Amino acid sequence: MNNSGKNVFIWVVIALVLVLVFNLFNQEQNQSRVAKVAYSEFLKLVESDKVNDVSMVGRTISGRLDDGTNFSTYTPPNDPNLIEKLSTHNVIINAAPEEAAVSPLLGLFLNWLPMLLFIGIWIFFMRQMQGGGSKTLGFGRSKAKLLTEKQGKVTFKDVAGVDEAKEELEEVVEYLRNPLKFQRLGGKIPKGVLLVGPPGTGKTLIARAVAGEAKVPFFTISGSDFVEMFVGVGASRVRDMFEQGKKNAPCIIFVDEIDAVGRHRGAGLGGGNDEREQTLNQLLVEMDGFETNEGVILIAATNRPDVLDPALLRPGRFDRQVVVPNPDIVGREKILKVHMKKVPLSSNVNARTIARGTPGFSGADLANIVNEAALLAARKDKKNVSMEEFEQAKDKVMMGSERRSMVMTEEEKEMTAYHEAGHALVMLNAKGHEPLHKVTIIPRGRALGVTMWLPERDKLAHTYSELNAQLASLFGGRIAEELIYGKDNITTGAGNDIQQATNLAKRMVKEFGFSDKLGPLRYESNQEEVFLGHSVAQQTNISDETARLIDTEVKVLVQKGESKAKKIITSKIKHLHIIAKGLLEFETLTASEIKDLLKGKKILRNDDDEDIDESRKKTKTKKTDVNKQVGSVPLTAKNTS
């Protein structure tokens, strides 16, 4: 009998018991409403013609008087004149055979019925609260679920951009299918595979693909399911989980977010005997203890490998540590094509172009771009998703949503235009800076304007000159405000730029060793919390003199970037005006359009976007006017370049 059948049966039994109890109480209440009269009193009532009808069951007589009152009495053994008296006085007589007496067992059952009913209901609710386990108090039962994906099945064909991780896991799946192929050469089945990578790279998706590819039982559980309020529950669930695995061997157990239970032991301020550490100890024993777990492979995923206990990471427990990084340009193209299969596309959509413009994006970010593009196309009542929607979706994800309803004066727009033009001008002329991508003065997210740059390729490291160029571009907006409006009218718009520049300069000095006076030493202290590892013992201390020298070197780098930006903008002040006027007219400019403006070319743009407000629409063919007058009202602007 399945679970639904059991539940229906239980509820039917409860309903029958409740009906029985109701009838018993109802019968007792009815009996309590009947008046008990003596036999002599009954005879007087008959003689006075007050009795309407009677019912005779054995020696028990019950009846009803003329006023509607119910009564009952008990007759003596021999009264031959009773029937004659009743007939004489026109009393209606009803007779029935005497019922059998209630058995002692039935009476005992009826007496114990309320207690039995209470015990049954208590057991039922306890089973419901504990997930219907086979034990009434089965708190230590494992919550691992057997994954049987009949719908929405994921295979390795649905996973793209992580070829190395797929190869590692394909070998595990092949081992489970044909173990003799490896055992013939003395190879042992791996006990554990740890998937490590940033959030959104597809670790859980790869595990689902393994479940879809492997023809073996696949159990899935979260790391947080082990730890609860009762002491010893986590360890008990680990034991029960591996017992289930042994019964279904060969099988795969997937533990998602294992850092919830696998953190460093002894990192807290207590005695180290907390529930989480007990669970971890039991996990260590089950993975590689005295008892062997042949045929049980544990796959775990985490984005915090630095906080895991070293005993958990050694060979014999997690034999393989597979890194699932952010995809490169080829991987991003493959991931986009996987997600684009579910979306009707126009002929102008090029996945390669979108992949080039999304460096550092994870698989989840790319899936979000495809989804946002589909939503934008649906909002416009289009049948297909074109490249235009993908570009808008990419800008929305990278820079934030447009806030066209935000009220800004012409002077404020002008200040924002010069601020962003300063950033763009430095990016174009600073040697070693990544190429400029797009500039906009349309408020996006929490910024009034945004200047974006994109690397030409995926970079794994940056040079000293590249970081200095980035420092200079961060101060481009502030320097532009100072040169155009004067030092007294500099706004707070560069607050975010200064914050980014300061953090970058600190990392250059304290982490990257880009200071000749301090040398190639790491001065960055461990900023982790006490409970996240060994930070108490690993705290790095520096002297006051070294701290002052660090501050001096950071200031030197920042001032060097500021002076570089000032030199570029001062020498190309005319270009600053041209870019600012172009931004005021078009609101958004690409790098190629800015270069055309600086060469004196016209910008031809088909401005028929339905999403643009009518007040913002211009003529289809637009030309910049360099001689337009400049205002002088300060503005609080922000930049998120």
C-alpha cells in the first residue's frame, strides 16, 4: 500500500471512531432526557388516561404522555392485567424482542476507547512531523532523497563550458558502469569527488548530469540537513545515509554545500564539542575508517574550500578535487548556445559576440542574460529574440536597469556628461588600459552615469602599467569636473571612483608588491572572522612605521594616477567637449561612435526604439555641435566603471 492509500485508510478509521463516539454520547444524552417513574405511578397515569403510547422491550416499558413527556419504568415479573389495562384506556402498545446483553469485552473496549483514540492520534501526528519514517521517534533518519528524474532529466550534453570537470566525472560514471575495466589494472574506485568553484558555475548542474548519466541510485542531500537542534542527530544521519548507500551499492551520494558541516574543527571559542564537529567526525570515519564502503561514491560541492577541514580533503576521502571555474570565451559561447535552444532567435543573433562582451561571467549570469533578453522581446510583443534584446539585457545585467523616469535638469545632465566624458577620454588615451566599450548618462541602478570598458580577451593577470592606467581612468571624471567648472564646484560624484582607486592602490602595495620601498612582501592582514578558520593564530601584525610607509605609498600611487588623468584631459580638452556634447545629444555612445566624433564624422543612428520616451526622441540623423554653450551647475554624479 502506498503512502496515499495509508493516509486515506487512517483518516477513514479516525472518522468511524469519531462517529461511534458521537453515537455513544448521543445515546447517553437521550437516555438522560427520559423521566424515570415508579411502576405504581405508571399505573396511576394509565388510569387517569395520561399515557399516549408505550413500547415494551422485555420488562422495560418506555412511552410518551399526552403532554409529550418521555418516561420509562420497569415491570414486576408477573402482571397479567397490564395489557388489559392499557387496552381499556386506549394506550397504543408497541412490542419488541429483548436485545442481547452487551458482552464484557465490548464493554471493556468502549471504556478504553477514548484512551486508545488519543494514543492513535498522537502516533499519527508524530509520524507526520518526522516525515513518515518507519520509526516513531526517528530523528536520526537520513534526509537523503533518491533522485529519479523522469522529467527535466539533465545529461552531460546539457553541461557546457566545464570540459575538464565533465571528463573527471565521466570517468567516475564509466567506472560504475564497468568496474572490471579499471580493476583489471589494479585501480580502485574513488571514494569522493569535491567540486570547487565560484557561485553559479554549474556545480549542482554537473551533479544532476551525473545522476542522469549513471545507471545507479543517486542520493542527494544538503549539508545543512545534518545539523539540527538535537545533539547527535547529525552524526546519526550520516551513519544512516551511508547505510542506505551500502544497501544500494554501487551508488552515488551528492552533498551540496558541504562547507555547512565540513568547516575547520576547533575554530570556535568553545570546547570544540559542538554538534557540527560531531557530524564532521562521523563523516570522516564513514568515508575512510575501519569499515570499507565499497561502491559508495561521495560527490560534494562548495564555493568555500578555504574553510574546509584538512582531514576532509586528504586522499582516501576526497581523492579528486575538481575545479569548476568561470568559463572562458569558448565556454561562454557553448553555455549561451545551450540556453538559446529554448528561445526562438532571430537570424542576427551571434553567440560569439555576446560571449566576447561578457568576460568573467558565470553560467548563471549567462542564463540570466538569455532570460532577460527573452523577457524584453516578450514585452515588445516580438516573435523572436534579436541581437538588440541581447545587448539591452547585457547592459541591464552589467550596469543596472535604466531609470528614465528620474527627473534631472539640463545642468545636471551636462555635469554628468562631462564627468563620464572625462572617464572615457582617459580610457582612450591611457597606455595599457583596456578598450573602452560604452558610455551613457542615462541613470542606471544607483549611478547617474556609467562608463564601461571590456577586456579584449580573458586575462589571468594584470601588469603594473595596466593597473596604473586603471587608476588614472578612475580619476578622469573628477579631473573633468575640476577643469570645466572649477575646483570650488567639484561634486561628490567621484566618491565611488575614489573608493575603487584607494582599494586598488592598497592591494598594489600590500598584496602585489608594487612598491619599491616596501618590497615584495605581503602586508595584508587576515580579515576573516574568528569562527571561519584559524584567523586567531594567523593574524599578521605590522609596526607603526611600516603602516605609515604603506599609507604613504598608497597615496603616491593614487596621486600618480590623478596627475596622469589631469595631464591627458588638459592636453585634449577639445576632445572632452566633443564627447560631452555627443553624450548630451545621444545619451549613450559606443567606443566606435566616440572615435568617429573625435575624427569629425557624423553619427547616423536610427532612433526608432519604442522604449525611449517621446520627449527624448530626436531626428533620425543627428550631428554634434561643438560650439554649444556649457553650463556651470554642480551635480552629484556617480560612476561604476
